[in-house]
Amino acid sequence: MTEQLPPTTPDVPDTSLAEEEAVRLTSELIRIDTTNTGDPDTLVGERAAAEFVAAQLAEVGYETTYVESGAPGRGNVVARLAGSDPNRGALLVHGHLDVVPADASEWSVHPFSGAVQDGYVWGRGAVDMKDMVAMSLALARRLKRDGIQPKRDIIFAFLADEEAGGHFGAQWLVENRPELFEGATEAISEVGGFSITVKDGVRAYLIETAEKGIAWMTLRARGRAGHGSMIHDDNAVTKLTQAVSRLGTHRFPIVLTDSVREFLQGISDITGLAFDEDDLEGSVAKLGNIARMIGATLRDTANPTMLKAGYKSNVIPSIAEATVDCRILPGRQAAFERELDEILGPDIEREWVGLPPLETTFDGALVDHMTSSILAEDPGAKALPYMLSGGTDAKSFAQLGIRCFGYAPLRLPADLDFSALFHGVDERVPVDALRFGTRVLDRFLRNC
Ligand SMILES: [Zn+2]
């Protein structure tokens, strides 16, 4: 049930200035190259981007906190807007300032040009996630400038290092500066709130309620070192590659979590498309562009990505290692490891780094506000929960007990392959979508 919301206050100034700022700020943020290769020595731009954001906030009267998270130049900015009801938990609105690398020779426009043309803002970060950073920043400015007090505290956080796991960003702040997020009970950020057009122009907005866990696993086999010319029956390379091959071709079972089940049910309600439990992957494939993303949330995956062994052609090494990128569904860790025991056997050592999955329910007052704010701007649409197969800074904030959602609203053209734009060539965001998202978020932030 969607609760009855109070009507918009008639004397609240409209959002046209904030909408223009969201477009301008997206472009200006893209022009600050914040490429994060994962190697701290190649770091550029994060400090400049954080200082730019801090200046935009200070200009309208915010007190900002600038924190370098664990290393020089890893700039983060946090600011708080006081709400009218101190008894309510704060809402965290977070976004990362870094982007993945882009090779300019592959692009139609320069990836750090922030060009506004053909109805789009172009450049690396346009959808991941300088769009949401710009909308949040524009609305932080709008609320302050127009003297609008939200009901609850809103904490705006602009963060470093998401693209390399947040160890010099969200994760560092959660471990070292948790007081910056004091009182926060819920959070919104990227990779949710965008539309897909499912049937006859009916749009579904996908609100992220869950993320698969990231588990990067190192496998290690040990054997006896020896000369490559001899008979040798204890070869680490052979043992390791057999195990990697078994794992790489293994299919984990389909397990529907609540988020995925509700998503499929919602799509079914709109389209009449039945999802055959015996051929779920076949059914999901009919969803078009979004199938890649949804398909990856039906089961755990384990993709071998790196191999390392040996140093000379005629020396059998005593150790061989492989890295496997495992993505594990909420609630599946123990079962996943039991399957690994069987697939890998007792002789292969395992080491893990990563972050656990998360899943929250698609209900409650915040979800009602997310849904109604979208429907106010796009009547006839439907909001559905979904699970992200990748990871975001939400994984870090969930460790503080914060309930995390992906809610960066964008109304997208039906034929735009949105998921391909993430880390893709010619990343771009429709100007109309930014304006739409700013209106939706404005309504949401004022009322939630
Ligand atoms: Zn991102």
C-alpha cells in the first residue's frame, strides 16, 4: 500500500534552476578527470573533484567536512542538512566521484569533454555516477538556497575510490570516521531508479534492493619442484589447472531471492510474460537488454580471471595460483563453499577478499516515497525491486546498519541500452533524464 502523501506545498519554488544546475554540474564534473585505475600511483582528479563539490556546497551556506581517506589526494566531502524532526533517522545520499579509465581513441567525443549535444551529456561518468552526484549536489544547493527544511536530516556524501572497492573511500570512512554518518538509518545511491520500457510504452523503474556479494578468491596448489625433463607426478600447475577447469565450467544452482522473485513477478504482471521455473534463463533472455543484468542474479557465479605459476620453461614450480571472481547471492555463502569443497577437492588452498552481499525488503515508508515520487512524474509507470549483480559503496554503508537502496531516478528512452553504458564506450546520459531525476529526487528529499 502506498501511503497518502501530503500535496506539494504551493509556495515551494519550482525546480527549474536545480534542473539546469544538474545538467551543468554533470558536464563540469565529467571535465574533472577522476580516473581510478586501482593503482594509487596513477591517481588523478579526486581531490580536485572533491574541492569542486565542497565549493559548490559552501557557496550556498553549507559547512562541509573534507576528509582524505587513508592516502593523500583521496578526497571525500560530507555535509549535513538538518531536518525538522530530530527523532527521525537521517537519510544518507552518497555518490562516488571517481570513474573507470576511458580510451579516447574509441569514443565519438572526448571522454572528459562533458559535451552537451544531441540531447545527451557525454563522457566517462555520465551514468556512473556523476549524473547522480550532480543531481544530489544541485538539490543540496536548491534546498539550502530556497530555505526548504526536509523532515529528516540529510547527509550528503561525495566519495573517493568506489571503482577500486572503496578501500580509500567509503570503506575507509566507515571504519575510521563512522561519526560522519551518525544517525543514518537509510541510504540512496547509484544503479537503481532508472526505467526500462517493458511493454507498449509502460515503464518499470528498477529500485536496487539487493547486491550480490563480491568474493575474489585465490586458489593455490602446492607440489614438488623439479626438473621439467623428468617423470613427475606431483605438479602444482597440473593440479591447479584441473581444479580451475572444473570450477570454471561448473553451473551453480538457480536460487531466487525475494528481490529477484518480486522483480520477475512485477514484470510478469505488466507483460503477461510467464517465467517458467524449468527454464528461467530462457524466459529472462526475452527481457532484451536488461537480461544480461538480471540473468546474473539468478545464480552464484565463479569466473576464473588470473593464473600465475612458474618462472622458467624447464623448472616445475612448487606453487601455482589462480584468481577467481566469485559473485554470491545473499544467503548462499555456506552452500557456495560446500560446493567448492566438492569441486576443488582437499588439496587446493583458498583465500578470500571481498564484501558480503546485501538485501533489504521492498516495503516501508521510504520505499513508498521512492515509488510515489517516481509516479508523480511518470504516472502509469511501475516501481520494482531488483538485485544488482555487481557491487557499490552500499556494501560498506550496510556495515553501519544502514538500509541501502539504489535510487538515482532516470526516465530513459526505450531503445537506450543503459546497462551497456556503465564502463562502456560513449557513456552518456539524456539531458531530459537528468531533469526528470532532479524533479523526482526533489520531491523525494522534501517529503521522505
Ligand atoms: Zn558507480
